Amino acid sequence: MHHSLTGTNAQPSLKYAWYVVGLLTLANISSFLDRQILALLVAPIKRDMHLSDTKVSLLMGLSFAMFYTIFGILIGRFADRTNRRNIIITGITLWSLLTSLCAGVKNYTQFFLARMGVGVGEATLSPSAYSIITDYFPKRKLGIALSVFTMGIFLGSGLALAIGAGLVSKLPTEGMLQVPLLGSIYHWQKLFLIIGLPGLFISILMFTVKEPARKDLLQNEGAATKPGMLESLKIVFKYPKTYLSICLGTSFTAFVSYGCTAWVPTYFNRTFGWPVPKAGLYFGLVLLAASISGVLWGGWYADKLKSKNILNGRVRVGLIATIVILLSCFIPLINNPAIVMALFFIPLFFVSSPMGASTTAIQELMPNQVRALSSSIFLFVLNMIGLGLGPLLVAFFTDNIFHNEKAIRFSLSALFLIGGGLGTLFYFIGYKGYKKVMEQKEQVFNQQ
């Protein structure tokens, strides 16, 4: 079992490794479909539940992010010590059932609680998946493998906007549906059943994944150590400046990404009078094309720099990306909707490009025993800033600074300025630090 990734049968195992990445990517798509569908339902949810922009943004962001991230750290710790595949199967089952339950919520509190539960389920996936994929792949292919998995984020978000837009436009605005077990529900609530239940099928498929043998274990006198929680945190924060600046740099690209997916369809509606389904469809397609090409380019470019022995190449991808995001701040202010839609391709391409590369950089900084834990802390920062604050910043600027729904274009400009500016700053700090740490690691490696 432990030898399946070495020696003569290395070829089929690389094929199998890609199969595992494929399945995990499918799970990632499902989790982001569940997450993003709310962006298209802003109007009917506000109408039927009598909510403000800010309350809806809390359902999209904070309710979910808070629990996703807090449980993520506990689950990450667990994933460093036990069977990662089983953790993922449990999580997929939980989030699929709870998304389906959103179809039956009767008030804001129930909705908030169901979204919190979805967050807990989805917290199982990424830390465990990063750790599994890192054990399945050789270092030279790791950037592209993790980028393919990360692509699930953008596939899920883009599909939610593009397919969801079609479904939403056909929903009756009046009357209720009778559903067994759930009673009478609003028409928009049935979307949660349509996207929640197929997840259960993915959790069954996950049983075909083998838990891989763990590589790069921290050794102590020849035996792998099992550090306690405090010890583990010490290892994670051994290079605090480098680790945290990569976490923060990536978080501010996510901040722009989540702010856009949450509000761009509404921006096209308020600024250019486009119906939300039309805006969702076009933006979903641009998002799909830009993010998939961006994240794959980022992983490929990072691996290429690595093969040229540019030790901080994985961080360079992020630095390039945030500078471009910062320069894109004028796009929402252009008065032609077709030009705006086309130009959105540029920041969306670069918003996604560091995702796989930064994840890989963090996996490479850490020994195996703390990989899932360091990933879940990375995701904690990423989601609190990205998911928690990105959508909220846009709503906050619109509601409290401009006091005008129509000023959403200026709120989006602020999103690019703040996210791009802070992202560039943190990646710049991390860029220098990462090179030093990697040089130290190479020296230690060469001495062994």
C-alpha cells in the first residue's frame, strides 16, 4: 500500500492521482454551487423575507464564513491525524443535506442557521483535499494539480451564475409550492433542492478514493513525530511573516473575487438596467472563462518558475495578479455595459491566478503533520477577509457612504482599489521572505 506511489507502478498511480483530483474538484464545484446560488436570489429573498442589502450580505458571507472558518481549523487539525477521505465524505453529506434544508426555512433565523451548517460541512473539504493531493503528486506537478482542484471554486461560482440565472428567470414571483416533508415553500426555495441533493451522489463516489501514504513527515531521530496542538501551531508559525503575508495577499484577491460574484449581477441591473438573469448569465460565462484560464495559468506558470529554480516563483504569481487588480479599478466606472463586461475578464483572470500557486507555496513551507492545519488557518484568513468582508464592503459603501443604490459602481471601484492595493503590499512582503525560507530549506536538504 505504502509503495503504490514509487517504483515500477508510478505511471498508473499518476493517472489515479488525477482521478482523485477530478473527484475532489467535482466536490469543490458542488460546494461552490451551494454557496453562490444566493447571489442570484437577492431580489426574491429581500422581497419574501423583508431584508436589507446588509442582511442578505450576511447570509452570503458572514453566517457561512464564521462557521466555515472556525470549524475549519478544528477539522484541519483532525485531518492531519486521521483518515482525510472519510472526513470529506462526512462533510459532503452534511452540506448537501443542509443546502437542501434551506428549501424549507420559514424565517431569517432558520436560514442563517442552515447556512451556518452548510459552512461547517464545506469546511471539511479544502484542508483535507490539499493534504491528500500533496501526498499524491510529485513536487514538479503539484502547482497544476492544486490549481485544477482550486478551479472547482470558479467552475462552481460561474455555473451557479450561468445556470442559476436561467432557473431564476423562470420562477413565478407569486404563490407557494407544496413539497413533501417541507410543507409550503417559495418558488425560489426549490433551487436549493435542485443543487443540494446531487451532492449526495458525489459523497458515494468518494468511497473509490484511497487514503494515500503521508509524505514529508517531520522526523525525530528517524521516527515521524506527532506534535500536539501547541507544538503544531509553533511549526505553522515558524516563519510568521512569510506565512501570514501569503495568507493575507491571497485573502485580498479573494476579497475582490467574492465582492464581484456577490454584487456584479446587481451592479449591471442597477447601472445599466439589465435584468439580473441576463447579467448573471453573461457575467457567469466571463467568470468561467477568465477564472479557469487564470487559475490554470497561475499553477502552470508557478511550476515553470519552480523548474527554473526561481524559489519564490509561486509568490511572484500573486504579486503580478494584485498589481493588475489594482490597475483595474476604473472598469466599473465605464458607461458602456458591453465594454465593462468584456474588460471584467482581465481582473477576474488575475483574481484567480494565485489561488493554486499560493496554496502550493504554503504546502511547500510545511511538513506533512501540519499541512491541513496550516491550510485551514490560511482558509480562515482567506474567508474572513474574502467572503466575510468582500460582499459586505460593497454593501457598506453603497448603503452608508454613498446612500444610493445606483452608486454601486463606485463601491466596486473601491473594492478593486482596496483589495488590489493591500494584496500587492502583502505579496511584496511575502515575496522576499519566501525566497529566504526556501534557500534555508534547500541548505538543510543538501546537508542531509
